[in-house]
Amino acid sequence: MALRYEAGVRHRRVVRWLAMGAAVLCWQGAASVLAASSLDLEDRVREIASELRCVVCQNLSVADSPSDLAKEMRNLVREQVQQGKSREEVQAYFVSRYGEYVLLSPPKRGFNLLVWGLPFLAVVAGGGLVYLVTRRWTEQTPSHGPAVDPAYSERVRRELKERERV
Amino acid sequence: MSWRRLLIPLASVPVILLLAYGFRTDPKAIPSPLVHKAAPDVRLKAFDGGEISLAGLKGKPVVLNFWASWCYPACYEEAPLLEATWKRFKDQGLMVVGVDIQDKEANALEFIRRFGFTFPNAPDPGSKVSIDFGVYGVPETFFIDRQGRIVSKHVGAVTPAVMEAQVQALLKGQ
């Protein structure tokens, strides 16, 4: 009877420890999941905000600006991400309010393609120009030396010979 | 050979045109995509406790002004004009609404008292309404017609001439 009682106590104690261990594990798991998801959220907010122009600054993104309006815009981005909105949907909201000006990189379509294409075009055109100019330079340089007065070259040869003899 | 002599002047024409265009535009002026579109439906809680809903004002032309007590001197310059416009045209159905942005309540109330504003004014916690209207500075003023469409947007202090022309056009509109 006493033995069975003791075994029961031990059994209960083990169960209690197991339950406590499980609770700690659960709590830690939940905490890390929560931390990870809030980190994820902040990363998403930063990613989206870094592509939005702070409208009261000179060339700063909403992610980098310390201004009050940028802070409120970041809060709005966070709110919309929490509502499950995609990057494009959040961008579309800000574009509908501030126009494409609010995007730090102009969308690659229409007239904007000029902005994206011109630098490459300029590099290609510049390379072509350098090629043409250097080719002309090398063509103009004669492969054999310029015509020399035969009397002069004869004199050089003679003087060199004299020097060798000395 | 003659075309080569023309090459440099011809190549500089588009560059000069681009610069001429660039230097004539104000880099700080952001064209609003909201003009000629329906005004966002916003709800505000006024300083006096009343509720302001833009949707509830449909049928009335609205002058919606964004201001702040720290916005000196532009907001101080146009404040008397806002109050005068409200007093002059309210009987004809015009609504003037002020939205105070990024401000301290005490300073805002002092601003309202100083200029004797009798039209409804409300703070904008979280700048939600400002962002909804694409506001990027103060003062900015939106002229909204009876159908709730934004007719035009004015950046900077509204001059009496602009206010007169805009309000008369709003009141004439059906």
C-alpha cells in the first residue's frame, strides 16, 4: 500500500516535471515564432519603405528618413503589410496618393524606359566612339618611319661605325 | 564634310531642350494624381468634439485646408483668408474644413483662437488623412466640388485671387 502510494507520488512528480518542461518548450517556441514573425514583418516593412520616396526630404527613402511624415508612412506600410497586402498593393496605394514620384525607381515602362535604357546606350555609343577614334589614330600612324634624308641617315651610319672603331 | 561640322550643334539641341524643361519645372512641386478624382472618404474628430465626414458633405462644395501651428509664415498668412471665405460663403453652402497635421494640441488650439476660426478644424492623428490626400507639406488646400471630386489643389498659402476664383467656380458648379 505504502509502496503503491510512493509510486503514485513519484509518477505524479514525473508528470508534473514533464508538463512543466512541455510548457517551457511551448512558451519558448511561441516566443521564437513571434520574434521571427515580427522580424519578418519589420524586414518586409523596411524592404517596401526603402523603395518609397520620403516626400518631404531630398532623395531619402521612407525607410531612412527621420522625418515625422516618413515615420507615419512607415506605420501605414506596416499596417497594410499586417492586413496581408503585397508589396505591389502597398506601392499602388502610395502611387495613387502621391503619383509615381513616390517611387524611388521609376517603373520600367513607357517614357521611363528612356531613363533605364539611356545609360546603357551611352556606354555602347561611347565604346563605339573610342573604338573608331583609336582605329583612326592607329591607321594614321605609318608602319614604317617617316622619310629621312638619305644623306642624313648615311651620316648617322658613318658616325656609328667610327664610334665602334674607337 | 559639312555634316560633321553640324554634328556637335545638332547633338546639343536635345540636351539644351532637356535642360530648358528641367530648369523651368519646380522640383518641389509634386503633381497630384488625385486632381479630377473623387476625394478620399475621410472621417475626422474635430477639436470641438464634432465628427467630420467628407462623404457626409456631398452636395456641398468644400475647401479642405491642411495647416499646422508650426507652419510659419505661410499658414499664418492664409489663416485670415480661410475664416473670411467661410464667413462670406457659408450661407451659399460652402464648407471650409481645416486639418491640423503633426502638431501639439495646445499649439493648435492657440492657433485656432488667435485667428478666431469658426469653421470646423480637426487634428490628424497618425497623419492618415494627410497621406490619403497625398499631402507633403503645409499649407495645402484642396477644392472639392458638390459631387465630392477634387477640382484642384493649391500648394502654399492661398492668395485672395486664387481663393475667389476657385470658390466662385465651385459655387457655380452643379
